[in-house]
Amino acid sequence: MKIKMRTVADIPNLHNVPILVRAPLNEPIENGEVANDFRLRRTIPTIEFLASKGAKVIMCGHIGRDPSETLQPVYRALAKRLPHVSFSGESIGERARAAARALYPGDILVLENLRRHKGEVENNPAFAKELAQLADVFVQDAFDTAHRLHASIVGVPDILPSYAGLLLAEEVRQLFVARTPARPSLAIIGGAKFSTKEPVLKELFSLYEKVFVGGALANDFLLAKGYTVGTSLVSGADDNAVRAFLVNNSLLLPVDAYMARKDAPREDARVGDVTNVADDEAILDAGPQTQKQLAQLSQCAKTILWNGPLGHYESGFTEGTKALALAIAQSGAHSIVGGGDTITAIEELGIAEHFSFISTGGGAMLAFLTHGTLPGIEAILQSQAQVG
Ligand code: 3PG
Ligand code: MG
């Protein structure tokens, strides 16, 4: 079902109004600086819209999984792109309230990592209340985290009148299209961990005509088919659960791969058939035949959905992922893609503008594709239903 949320454009009064924006600030950090500000760039239209109307913009979000991590590098990256940005070392309490009170219309305040407080991840009502106290209105723009039951996702919308940011609204529109694909349709799922991908695979088999399973995820499938996968990364998934997918006519798997012994350098990898992996070898990337097949499928498709790398990206096995990115970019298909390594590949190739939509969500994108909604979206809808 189509989701209809009121967005920032529907907020009746903005001038001089403190607005709390839950933003996608979880960016990769290298040497204390943001390595890629993709998510930040995507939320900027929401922030600029609010600031241009004279709102006092209070941005909050999280960074990483370690609660001691700081959002300061993300604040610095934002300050390079927008004027009048300041940082508060506290996200709740008197100091945070004072920083919010000190804002002038059009100013932007970035609050420190919400996950410094257990109350955020535990969705503690007292923490949600503290956060909500900073503003009169709440805006959700963190699509990437909207699958989490955290205070800034589901707690605050219970307290404040809530609206969707422009990014969240666009993600929902585009991923709705991904759930109603024009045919011929092709879904490609890579990455690892069968258990986390099982629900989305089930859904995709019902929505898409062809589903290609690649990356380490494919190893589980090859194993279930009875092939030797050597020392390849497998997720120890329940064999029966994987086997249940094998009967599906729409399932496509890699036919060949780059494989190598443990810790061997990239150049020592050999190309071989997936039916021919030695006991001491690991599958590390999609092979040339598989790349070619995917390119042909992409040429014929009207809709392509892609999430997750085809190879062991962090150890340099990027060829399969990049070949697929190029093939999709060159196809005439409506293309919707997402996931960290997928985005890295696309950005490294400089071909982002050839994709119809690049989602800022990894896990959130998969969860939305599975359920057609997310807890953070439902929370906004409920808040809006209360107001009427
Ligand atoms: C992500 O990068 O997956 C989102 O920002 C959510 O972060 P999390 O997986 O740590 O909850
Ligand atoms: Mg995640």
C-alpha cells in the first residue's frame, strides 16, 4: 500500500520554531574525518529547506556502534557545506537546552551521538522526553535507521507533532516502486549472512521475475546444492532453509568465481567454475562468465534492484561489484540500489547519476523491501493520525 506522510513542506509554522531533525549522520570515519558524506549530502535539502524558512534546526543522530564515538567529524563535514552550523557536546540536559535556546532563526545545531545514552537504543521514555523537550516539532529524515526501535525513531514521534523529511519521503516513494517492479524485473542480492537476508529473499521471489544471489550469500546456496565451497565464508545457515529457495525457478547463482587460498594476494586468485573449488580455496568474487550473464540480464531488464557486493570488497575483490555497477548504469532499466559497499563502488566509478535511485539505507532498505514499511515510518504516521 502507498504510504502518505506529511512532510516538512506541510509544517504550518517554521519561522523561529525549534525543530528536532533525526538525521542520517552515521557516516564512515577514517583518521577522524568523514570518509564519504553520501548520507549527509542527501539530508541537506531537508535541512536547507527548514533553515531557509527561519526554523531553528536541531539535528540529532548516531555514529557507529561504540557509544563513545563522536559526531564531531560529521558536524565538521556539514559545516563545510552549510553556514551557521554549531555543535553541542551534549544531546540532552541543561547544556543541550541552552545551546538550542541560543539559536537564531536559520541556525543549525548538531547534537552529540545519541547512542552515548543507553536510553536511545532502549527507547527509554524518559530519554525520549528529554530529547523532545528541545523542540516543538519533530522531523524524521534518518531512513537508514528507521528499522530500529530506538528513542529517536519511535519514541519522540509519540510526543511531538512529527513530519517526514524530504529524504525519508523520497526513499519511501522510490522503494515503493522497487516493490512494484515493471517487467522484466531483476533483483540482485549480495553480501553475507543468510539469516538476515532470508526474509527479504522470500519477498523478492514473490515480487521479481529473476533473483540473482551473489557474494558470500551465494556460498550458502552452492553448499546446499551439494558443491564443495572449500574455505569460503558461509553463514552456517540451516540447510533446509536455504534448500527451500533452490526449487525456485527464478533463482540465479554465480557460475564461476575468483578463488584463492587463505590470505593469498588478489593477483594470486584464479578463475574457476563454482563446481570446481578446492578444499583449501575460498570463493572471493564473481567470475567473468557470471559478470557477463549479469550484464546480459541487466540489458533486458526494465527494473533492477541491487543491494550488497558480489565479492570480498574490503580485501580488494571489487571487480564483480564494479562490473555489475557499470552494467546496470549502462542499461536502460529503472535502477534502485543500496548498501554500503554498493554505494562505494558506484561512487568510486563516478557513475552515481546513471542510477534512478541510490538508497541511503543498507539494513533499512532490506527491511523496507521485506515489509513495505518500517517502525520509524509507522511512528510518523501514528503521530500524524493523532493530530488528524
Ligand atoms: C546503518 O548504517 O546501518 C544505519 O545507520 C543504522 O546503524 P546501525 O546498524 O548501527 O543501527
Ligand atoms: Mg546497519
